[in-house]
Amino acid sequence: MDEKLTKGELWNKAAVAGLVLGAVSSAYMFITQYLSGLGPSVWIAGADLILWGIKLLLCVWLMMRFMKNFAAAYEGVDNSTTFRFGMLTALCSAFIFAAATLANVLLINPDLVSEQMEAAMKIYGSSLDSNTLDALDKAEGIIPQVMFFSNLIYCFLYGTVLSAILSRNIPPRDPFAGMRESENHE
């Protein structure tokens, strides 16, 4: 425990951790998108499932590692401060991943939304009436924004719940702390 924690340092550490976590999730998105472009296959589906598991475990492990390093680096860090750090990390990570998703849909692979809509129309088009088809055509224009905000909210909530779970024991709680304080006062 070297330094006293300031609000700026809390945000800086959370931004760096969020950048790493957002990069991991974004890399997973691009890798699976590339694999799905190779065509349907049982091997690709299996690889996608394995990659998802690796991404999940890696993100949980990285969040725990960042939180432990944060708690060890500053004096006076308690569980609630660690939770705040994790929540800010989740917010930064959510912004990175949501921005990567938006860039993917708008710039990198602009045909992705229309391809997905066409695939859905092939499957469900015959069972939809003309009003529903018109509504889907109009909705296609706002899908990138919906994807951005839904990813932002989902990732933030997921990271906040993960932070709440992990911060309960980072730093480790001393169950005898109250007893030691009362012994010192006697």
C-alpha cells in the first residue's frame, strides 16, 4: 500500500482496466465474426463455444486481478472502494465494447445488419404481415444505435454484478478487526 487514492487515480486505473477488458471482448467479437464468415460447420460452432468460455473466464480473471492489484496499491482501500473501482472499470469496458460494436456495424462491416435482416426474412418472412414487414424495414436504420446502447447497458450491468461479487473479499476482510480494536481500548 504505497499511495493515497485520489478520484483521478481511481478513474485512470479503471480506464486502463476497462480498456483491457473491452479489448478482450472486442477481439472475441471480431474472431467469431471471422469464423462465422467461413460458413456453417459443427467445428466452427464448437470453436465459437470454446472461445466464448475462454473469453468469459479471461474477463472474470482479469477483473479479479485488476481489483486485487488496485486494492494492494493504495492505502485505506476497503471493499466499497474496490467495488467502485470495479464498477468504473465495467463502465469503461462497456463503452469500449459498445463503441467497437458500433464501429463494426457502421464502418468495418456495414452490410452486417442488412445481411442479418435478410436471413431473418428468409426464415420468418412468410409468416409476417405487410405492416410488420414495413416496421422491420423502418427499424433497420436504428439497429446500430440499439446495438450500441444495449451492449453498453448489458456490459455495464454484467460488470457491476461481477464487481459486487468479487469486491466482497477484495481486500480480504478481517473478522476479528472489531475485537482487536476493543482490546486496544481496555
